[in-house]
Amino acid sequence: MLGGKGRTLILFSVFFLTAGFAFENYFLIYFAILLIFSTVVSLPLFYYQMNIEELRVYRELEKEKVFKDDFVHVKVVIENTGKNSFDFLEIRDYYNPELFRLVLGENFISTRIGSKKQIKFSYILEPKVRGEYPLGPLSLIVKDRLGFNSVERIVPDSVSDILVYPPYEDIKRIEILGSKRSLSQNYGLQRSKQKGLGSEFYGMRKYVFGDQFRLIDWKASARTQKLIVKEFESERDVSVMILVDSSNSMAGGAIENTKFEYAIRACMLLTKVALSRKDNVGVFTFSDKKNFKFLKPGSGEDHFYQVLDFVARVKPQGKSRFVEAMGYLNMRYQKRSLIFIISDLEANVKEIGQAIRKLIPFNHTVIIINPFSPWFEIHEIDLSSTDKALAEAISEEMMEHIIGIKHEVRNLGVNIITVGPDDMMNQVLGNYMEAKKKGSAY
């Protein structure tokens, strides 16, 4: 392929040739033919001398899995395996500037490489958002000394996937919040004294509204003429299923603090706390049929990092198909569980009601955490008076939609908690603790 100078030379040749015929100037005609001939002849000669297949270019990554507040050290290696030197060589490693920030160095190099030589260059990127993203491809341009001819190609198989975890600070914060001491201080609960269900008798007390009827001691109630219930100590564990809506609508908000990013943090926090209390935890992310992803419940400290790896690969995409998603979940998992659904509920009211009804036959305890869209999408944003009025109108419309869903599922025993960025984590943790205290999903 002709380079920039080669194409310019051809244009001048055409100009001189046209001028030569127009003015009947044979010198211009001969000169133009000579330029065209030299340019055309140099092209096959260039391809013969510069065998681009003799160049081997590849990328080396220090690590393929990083935290969002970490750095990616990228090294590019160029090897000339042939006998000829390359006088002008340009290598560029592409990345998406919306996903990565160049911190140090350059992602390209213009150089010369001799026979049997090796050249390296490196640069450092900082991930901007959590997720799995491609890095590359590598492009290679070879030119002759005068720049008349050039050849360019994309290096095959030169795209690397980088998995970006949430910020390490978030992980440490979650580990602190999930510690037994923190749970005891903030919620006053100890697993060893959990009452309500279990095998070991703890005591008896008067019935209060909300107690399960099966705990009533009818003989004691008949003697005292008052309803009496039995209490038990329980060390039994529950299975917790966390369902995260991964549809496009969950991407609303600032790029690093979308509803989906908050949902992922809530999922990680709930996983850490539940695992610390010896519960089994599974995760299901859903939008449309192409984006149903299921991680079966597990336990132990290692499972937390399996969940972390699982959710790090999920991106908000597609449209929510609640009915199909709950049907898929029922096929994969039937055990009675404590189910948390984290969703903005931006779907048809009847469809959501139908989806929740699919879970009822399995006797699950279902809690819906609803990140309220207007509270996330205008969070910490200064609005003009007109924008504020518009935001209020949208908020009222969205709230009416949520109220409609609450009416739809109110007879199903499902609790919907509407949350904002400031109280989402506390609500998730508080509702989990309350469900454990009541003995839900045993």
C-alpha cells in the first residue's frame, strides 16, 4: 500500500502529466512518467524486502484481574525474527479511554528494529469502572525509508480481557461491616442465642402479633387462658439467594455510582455477612434470556471470592424479563430460601406480580430492595429550577409505579423496601438480620 508520501507523489505525477499534455511539454510528460514508474516499481520491491510476517508482536500483562483502584502494567514486546532490518516501525496498543485512564508512559512507539533484535515498551493504565473489558488490539505499521510505501495490519489474537473488581476499599469496608463484632454492635444480634425456631428448647412466653401459629403451645394456652408460644435456640443455617437485576435501566446514575454498582456492592455486603453467619449464598443476575447468570449457593470464605469474581463479569444490558427470569430460577433452584431481589422494578406491574407468584409455591421468604431511580440519577447533582420541577414530576410518576407494584404483591407476603444511595446498605443488612431473627426461610 502506498504511504502518505507515495500518494502525494502520484498526485503530483498526474498533475505534471496533465500539464505536459495541455502545454505539449514533453519534459513534464517524461518527468511525470518517471515519477509514476519509480513509485509503482518501488511497491513490489518494498513488499519483497519488508516481510512483515518476520515481526512478532505480543502483549504481556502483569495481572489480568485487578481492583478498580489498582493499576494495570502493560508491556508490549516486538521481535524481528528475520534477516532484514525495519527502518520505520510503528506499534500501537489500543484501549478504550472511557474504561481506562493512561497514568504513565505511552501506548505506542515509533522505532527502528534490526535483524534478530527485540524491543519492549510499557505503559500503565488505571481502570475507571468495574467489569470485564478488552484491551487491544495491537496494530503494526511498517514503512520504507522515504515513507512512499507502507503496510499495516492488526496483530491476530492480540485482544486481552481484564477483569476489574470493585475498589479494594469497598472490599475492606464490607469485611469490616460483616465482622461479628460490627454486627453485634450495630444490630445487637448473636448467632448463638437466636430464638424462634430450632431443636433445643429455650423457654415460653406470651404470644405477640407476628409469631408463627405453629409455635403456640395449646396445652399451656388452655391452662393460662392466654396464648403461649415456645421459644427455641437454633444453630440452623439458611440458604440466601441474591437476585440482581442487570438490565439497561439499572445503569442509570453517575458512571461509577449507578444503581447497578450499588446493587453489586449490596450483593457483596450481604454475601459477606451471610457467609460469616454460616449461611449458604447463591447469586442470580438477570435481564433478558441471553443474560441469565446463575451461581449456585455455597459457603465458606473462598465462596465470597467466587461471588466477587462472578459479579465482576456482569454488565447491565438488555431488558428485564421478570417472568422468564423467575421461571429460569425455579428450574435451577427449588430449595426453600431467603431471597433478596435487588431491582429498580422498571417493568410492567402485572409482569412483576406474575413473576413473584412463581416463587410463592416454593415457600421462599422474598424481600425486594428497590433502588429508587430518581434518587440515584439526580444524587449530588445541582439542578436548575426547571430541572428540579421535571425531576419532581418524574419522581412522583415513578413512586406511583412502585406503589402499584406494592399493591400487586401485598397479598403475597412480599416486602418491598424503596431505598436511595445513602441507606441502601443499611436496609439490606437490616432486613437480612430481621429475617434471621424471625427465623425466616428455615
